[in-house]
Amino acid sequence: MLSRRLLRVKVAKNLYAHLKSDSTNLKASEKNLIASIDKAYDLYFQMMSLIVEVARYAESRQELAKQKKLPTYEDLNPNRRFVDNAVVNLLANGESVSDEIAKRKISWANHYDIVKDIYNRMIEADYYKTYMNASISTFTDDKKFVEAFYTSLEEDEALADVIDDMSLLWNDDLSFALYMVIRTVSGLKQSHDDIKILPQFKSEDDLEFARTLFIKSLVQYEDNQEIVDKYTQNWDVERIAFMDNLIISIAIAELTTFDSIPVKVTLDEWIDIAKYYSSPTSANFVNGVLDKVVSELTADGRIKKFGRGLL
């Protein structure tokens, strides 16, 4: 399921694009936000199908080896442990995943070079060699192998580049999709005859959270920037990153709009996002400004939280 962290990132990126384009069409920008969120869920299925394509490529290589003029014993009797992996076969043949892949028109046909590249890197990896050379193989072993496969892709720059080429809306979404696939696989049991797909959202309120946060952030942007300016008077304006101001402004909108989200959650989320999406010093800057903003807005009643542990 798509995390609130990812939804916040989507809001920030779409607000950034809206402001930088000087657009005045709020509805169009809102549609772009929803499209980017839906596309992130597509990537979940795109990644689930990847290991299936790698296994099919591995099997095709084995079949070609058997057709050599003088095949070796290994050519004629290949190690099929990966090709016959129970989890991979469940991903390939389970109705739930197959239906979603067909509905969303998921394919690797135009990017098969990355499938080959991933296969070549996989067969050199220690986790692959250990799995293939084990004396026995259980369903648990199959599952751990698939989890290791997807974990190995978290730092795969070549794959990340291909994903970005496939869709601009997938920029920086790969780690979220991989996490969702690993979580899906970890929940499998040998008795399962299909894949239990994670829902797009953890809560039915999540999409409305993203939409409301985007709209409030945009409508309140100038007012929130005045608050930011008050606490950055001693800073060199030229050195304050646009993304820092944007992140603080969205955080203010979240703090003042959602009375059920604890202040600490909002602060932690946006400070972490600043670490990744802005400058190296952004987290400390954003943290310092937001601490002062929270004090002011709490004192004058603009931040109101209801429920135990929400302050």
C-alpha cells in the first residue's frame, strides 16, 4: 500500500511543478497529483512482474543450451531451482497479479535489456549461488530468495534509470514499490494458491489526505510564506532553497489542517523529506524554523489537535 510518506512526497513534487510552471489551473494540477499517485501503484505490479521475466529469460537460456550441437551434461540437466521457484511461479500464474498486469498493460517488452542485465548480475550474487547450491529447497527458501532478489534492486541505478525512462511519474518511486513487493512476498504461505495484493491505500482517507493537503498548501502558500519569512529574516535569502520554503509551507498546511495527525509525526515526516529532496543542511534548517512556527501557531490557536498524544 502507498505510504503517507509517499503521498507527502507526491504533494511536494506536484506543488513544486505547479508553482514553477506559473499555472493557475488548480483542477489540472490536482488531476496530475492523482495521476502520479495512481501511477505509483502501477509500479508495484511492474516490479512484481520483473522476477517472472528474469525467470523466463533464465529458462529460455537453458532451452537454448540443450540445443547445442554438443551439449554438456549440465546443458542437458540444468539446475532449475530458480526457474521452478514456487513464489516466482505464484507471481507468474496467480490470477490476482495476472489480472492487474493485464488491466494496467504492464510489460517489459520494450526494456528487455534490463531484464538480461539483472539476470547477469543476479547469477553472480552470493544469495543466488547459495540458493542454487543448497542441498534442499523449501518454500521458505524460495520466499527468502525472492525477498533477497528484490532487496538487491534497492541500489540498482541501472534499473532506476530504466524506471525513470518508462515514466516520469515514477521518479524516486522505486524504493516504495520494492518495499511493497517484499512485504507482499513475506506474507506468503505454502498453502496459498494466489497472491494477496496489497491495497493501494492503508486507509480510505489516504487519497483525500493527499488531495486536501495539496489544495490547502497551494491556497495557503503565500500566507504560509509570510510565516516562514518572519523566522528567516537573519538568513541570506539567496541561500534558502526554494524546496526548503516549499516543505515548510506544506508542513504548516498539514499542522493547521489535520487535527488528528500528531505534531511530532508531521515534523518528523517533513524533516526527513527535506533530508532527501533538498540540500544537505536542509533538515536542520527546516527543523529550526518549524519549531518556532509550531510554538507561534499553537499559542494563537491555529494548531489544534484532538485526542490523546496528538500534541
